[in-house]
Amino acid sequence: MALYHCTLTLHDNVFFATREMGILYETEKYLHNWALSFALFAIQYIPQPYRLQGELAQKPTYLDANAEQNLLHLNQVGIYVFPAQPINWSYQINTFKAAQVGYYGKSKQFGDKGADKNYPINYGRAKELAVGSQYRTYIIAPETLKIPRWIRLGKWASKIRVETVRIPDKLMQSKSGDYTCLHPLNPLDLPINTRILLYNRIVMPPVSLVSQAQLRGEYLVGKKSDEAKKNDWQAFKSILTAEQYQQVPDEIYLPSGLFYGAGNLVATA
């Protein structure tokens, strides 16, 4: 298995409704790993139903083994995608006309009472991640994996460029004990023998993430300050472009043994 460092650059505004506060629909600054997994590998590894109707069309199937489209297919081929952490980001707020539905508000024509201004009464504002924002994520996968150069993500199927750098195996070590992971994690994907001691919660659907987590268990570590591997790090950095050199962190701490629904599948087994 190989560890890949991926830099995601937004070429369109990215929108997904993390929070709905009145007429404001806000997008969280983190990118969920389940959404990224579908965006990266839906064509090659995850079956895509041609058409869904009724209850199946509205039911989430992320970890549903009985559904055709689920993330468990990636477990079978040894692929795991981490959530994406913002490197630099900005927002853009766009105003749009909202659907005229009964639960939202009564449709009014221009000139009617309450509609004396020259815009619709029913409207909304979308707080979107702006073009040029950059993110970091990691992928654990077989060495033969081909990671796409471009993906589509979010409600608008926004275009995102993916730049991938493989982290050499000789730079990483497997250890066990207490450690701090600065990269966001999905707690449902952590193995049963990993314990979360302290964390910051990132509230977002379909599953809240955690960041700046202190954990106990088995993990992978690679850091430039390691004297035993200093020459290996220098050799690795020398083959990177100037942009990649700045994007790849000098220290990497990641839990090992992750797979989709690790905690959930064990609990329901």
C-alpha cells in the first residue's frame, strides 16, 4: 500500500449546504472524505445506478452493503481517502431566487404588498468556497492506483484540479501510542483499537469530522526533523516542484488501519 499527498485547487465555486440559517446556506471550509471518495473513484470502483425511484432515491447508501452504490467497494480494493484540510481558502456569497414552495414562503408578484422592491420576496444566499481555494488530503491505496487529474464536487459539480505526490515508504514509520493528528479525520472510519482522547468537532453532514485530535493507537509518522531519515527527506524534497515543496508538510501523523465504516461495521457485526 502507498500513501499519496493530494493538493486540491478549486477552479469553480464549490457549494454544499452544511448549515441552513434562514435564507443563508453556508458551506463548511472542510471537504468531507465520503464526498471526495465518490468524486475520485465513482467511475472506476463504485457502481453508478442508472436511475433510482421512490425510497431508494432519497436514502443515503454510504455504508449500506445492500445498495449498489456504496463506499464499501473501496474497502475491497484497499482505497481510503481522508477528509480535505484547507490550506488557503476564501468565500463568495451569491444571491439566488428560491423555489416557490409552501413551506418556504408564499409566492408574491412584483407590486404586491410586501414586494415593493424590485426583487423577489423568496430568495436565498449561498456562501460558497471561492475559486482558487486550496486543500490538502491523503489517500492510502495500492501502488498501481491511478488518481484522476480533475474531479467534480459539490451541488454545482464544480471543477477541481488534483495534484498528487506519492510519499516514499522509507519516509514513514509505523508506531503505537499517543499522538496528535492535525489533519481532519472521520471518526466512523477509525479502527476499533484507536481511541480518541481529545478533539475539536467539525459539524457537517453526513457525519461530523474531528480535527486537532489527540489519539491512542497505531499510526504512521514521517517528519523532516528525524535525523535518521533526514537525507531521505532532502532527496524527496529535491524532486518536487517549488509549489509541491511548500504544500507537502514537514511532519505527517496519520492513524493506520482506517477503512470506510470501520467503527460502524464492527458495532453492527
